Amino acid sequence: MNPSRIIFKAAKIPTIIRLLKSKNSSPLLLTHYLAIFYIFILCSACTDTSLQEREHQVFRYNEYGNILTLDPAFARNPPIIWPTNQLFNSLVQLDDSLHVQPDIAKHWTITDDNLTYTFTLRKDVKFHKHPQFNTLDSSRTVIADDFTYSFDRLVDPKVASPGNWVLKNVASYTATNDTTFVVTLKKPFPAFLGLMSMRYCSVVPHEIVNFYGSDFRAHPVGTGPFKFKLWEENVKLVLRKNELYFEKDAQGRQLPYLEAVAITFLPDKQTEFLQFAKEKIDLLNSLDASYKDELLTPSGQLRDKFKDHIQFTKSPYLNSEYLGFYLDGTKDEVKSPLIRKAINYGFDRQKMITYLKNGVGTPANSGFIPQGLAGYNQQKGYEYNPTKAAALIEEYKKQSGNSHPTISIATDNNYQSLFEFIQRELEKVGLTIHVDVMTPATIRKKKWSGELDTFRASWIADYPDAENFLSPYYSKNFTPNGPNYTHFKNETYDQLYEQSFTVTDPEIRKQLYIQMDSIIIAHAPIVPLYYDQATRFVHKNVKGLTNNPQNFLVLKKVWKEKK
């Protein structure tokens, strides 16, 4: 029990004594007050003990980016993927090494032509309880028809899911019985199983979706280790343990271990850090400029004052940070390969990582495909060479007659210091840089519509195959919403990209990926900045939390020790 509460309640005793001395006081009434008072103290003590017990079993984190929906059909970014990962399951899942593992499908077969996938489902997977199921236990077992419904919904134009592209190569899908689901592709796609692990492909129950309609976003019912409890938008989201969950650990113990997950929505990163320092939240999943020097030394080590109670982990993250050029624009400097290559040569990526990111990240000197994926090009791309950068800029001046080449780079305030560093470095070699700070939403909108000559962007893997990092440079992906934001077009590249879908041998496909990445390096439609790393700060009483290259939050095997 909180001592301050005892003092507060004890302070009321003199008031009760004054009532006792008062001539107008009724002994019966006073006895009633005293009884309520002591019951209140006892109940408060019980409540506080209960809260402490729940606190020990509740995992807390903050989502400063907010959450717009809990419907997996709209799980397009990490703020939505993280909670929906706890609520839903798909046919398959990825382990921490990005290997495909069974999920609701316990096994599968693939035809020799790599076109037809037959999934055999578990028989013990149940949806979260909901009165709308009208069964004795308010739930029901997942059957193959539920995947048919979920896939139908994913491609339904009325739903308008941003994940409908996941099934664009699927010719058909059908439930042949309650436990068999068959998917046939239009053409072979080696990364298909990884694609099926995406949250977009989660199974949802038609009864609940039909009951809530579009409001399913705020009343999700899935099969995951946690179930929805409450959501006060922009304030707090609470998930509770799913007592019907089908997975067990290696020792046969029921998952999940935690009793609940609580998510807050503090919009300020500094406030989030302070809450973490006060142990009000268990995880800090970023290294924001506002507090990075408070936590880490310039060399990227956890500062001594935090070492006793905070664990810091850093691991590869399938995210390439880059500067993109819109090649169909009117800016002559952007259209010139000389200027684009000069920018690639003109700044020291290692220096940028060391001094501006406290050692978090790997300099992107090898192309666009990040470390950790087959196809990562170990051949050198662009390293720091200011002499070569200056020579390229001088050559551009001679060819164009433009004696003062200028580039404007759009970025948000989280990356402002990085581009001010690049600005200073490039001015030394003869290129003027303007850094335009915009909101992330504005950059996204203008990037999609081709209104930005140059822009900072991230490309995070949707699924664990290098093809995911090569699709943004395929010329037929000039859609209004990308992913070819640069409008890069190269006939050889397109041929290799299309050929890669017909190859089943992983080593041959890897060589095709390397060739494509080399073409990107040679033509420089982008400036690769760094291959990101996932940084996690957790209190040492948190156990079982593992890292993965997609930086997804998986809580089903996490527990907290009592302090």
C-alpha cells in the first residue's frame, strides 16, 4: 500500500473525532462513517497489492507515432504491426533469423513448378472470445474458409486495404476442407512464404468483422497470444492474455507468460525517455537525438550510470536509409549522374554514424540491399572520396555551364543534423545544399506525387527477401504511391528483375540480385546513407525479449521478474 495514501486517509481521523464530540453527531452515523473508513483502507490495501501483482505481469511501452487502427488489413507500418502482432496469426510466421516457421498452418507442400502451395491447418486454434460467436465458450475454431474470407477481404476494393498488393501474384485460393487451404500463383515467386507471414495475411472471423463493419479497427478479434481489452485513442491501449492461445513453449508451458500489454501514446520522445528512466515503461525502441547522448557515449556504449538496471542491445535491422533523386523532374543537377555520384562520394558515412548517431548503424558503402539478406553486395559502392567528388562537380560545371550547382534536400527534423553535416561536407567540394525541413507526412505526400527533387527516405523490409529492396527500381512500379519514387528506368535492370522470379535456385537468384544492386550503384538514382540497426533499451527485469532483423515486437515468450 502507498504510504502517502495511508497518511491522507489517517488525516481524516481528527475530522471523525470532531464529529464524535459534536452534540449533533449521531453515534450510529459515526459508527457508519468509521466502518466505511476502515473498509476503504482495507480495500485500498487489497487493490494496491493487486495492482502491484498485475504490474509485475504487465509489459508497457510507448508508441509516440500513435496507432490509427488495429485491423491487420491496414497494418502498413510498425506502430500498427506491433500491437497487431500480439492480436493475430497468419498461416506461417518468421523466427528471429527470418526463417519461415509454422503458425496456424502446421505444414505445407509446394508443387514442382513452384506455383501451388497446400497448407494443412492446426485443429486447435480458436478466435478470441466474443458474444457474437453464440457458442458455449464464446469462441470457435479457425477453419480454412476463414482464410478464404480474410484473403477476399484483403483484395476487396470496398475495404481498400493498403496490403492488397500481397496477393497480386495469386491466381486463386480455396478451402478444400476445414483444414486444407490451397493457394495457386500466377508465376513462381520464391519469397511467397515470407510474404504470407505478413500481418496483412492474418486470419479474421467473418462474424465479428460483419458485426462491427469498419469499426472492427477498434474492436479486433483474432487468434493471437493477447486479446483486445480497451483502447482510449491517443491515451492508452490495453491487451490481455488470451487464455485460449494454442502455442506452448519448448517445455510445454502455455504461452504467453505475461498477463497484459499496456501501450501509451506520449507524442514527445523526450517525455517517453523520462517515463522509461522512471521505469514507467519497460522498453525504449529508438535512439532519438533529444536523448541519445544521455544514454550512449559517442562510441555507442551505454553510459555507466545506466549499466546496473538497463540492458542495451543493437542488432541488424532490414532498413536502408537513403537519399532519393526524382529523375523525371526538371532540376538539371538532379538529372545529372555527375552530381548524383559526387554526392555519393562527397561525405564520410562512417564519421556521420560515429558522431551523429553514436555508432548506431553501418555505413552504406555497398549498395541498397542491407546486410543480412542474400544479395547484399560486398563489392564496394561509394566510399568517402572528396577529391573525386570535387572533380565530378567541376566536370558538371564545364558540361552544363552552371557555375553554382545547387540541390535542395527534403527531410524531417529527426534527420536534420545528418543532412546539415552532409551540407557542410558537400559545400567543401563545390556543391551548394539547401536542407528543407518538413513533416514526415508532407514528405510522403510530395514524394509520391513527384514534387520533391531530392528526399530522405527509409526502405524497411516487408518480407525477408532482397527482391523487396529491388522492387523500388523496377520501371513498372511507377504507380502514384510508388514504390519507384525515383522513377529510375533501366532495361537491363528490368530484365534481370523479371528473370529473378523464374529462378528457384537460391544461389543463382542471389547473383541476379547482386547484378541489379550493381546497376543501382552505377547509375546512382539514390545515395545509400546507412544500413540501420535496431536499438532496444529494456529494464533488466524484462526477460525473454529477443531481437529480429525486422524489429518486430514479439511478446508471447516475454516475462518480467519481480524487482
